[in-house]
Amino acid sequence: MPTIKIEGMSCGNCTMAVTKALGAMPGLTDVRVTLEPGSASWVDQDPGRPVDLEKVKEAVRDLGFEA
């Protein structure tokens, strides 16, 4: 399960926003975002063709958080 560290989330609304954004990305399923320790993990729909990690980080940065 790929995981990235996310900095700057401070509440449940932050985790919901990241969960929604990553959940809308094609190719990602079972997205899990935690406030502490500040991370997101997911399952690639097609393990043979994982989603580009930089695209995931970009989606998080677009919300104003550091990935």
C-alpha cells in the first residue's frame, strides 16, 4: 500500500478534503488519510500500472498541504 507523508493538516475537514481529492483520482481505491501522523495511503486499482506518485503529491499540494 503506497503511503505519503502530509504536513499542514490540522482537523477532520483537512483529512476529508484530501480523502475526497485522492478518491476522485482515476486508478486509486481504498484511500485512507490520517490526521496523526499526517499521511495518506491507497491501493492502486491496477498494481501493474500504479498511479504516478508525483500526481498524487500534486493533488495534495493543490489543496495547500505539503506532501
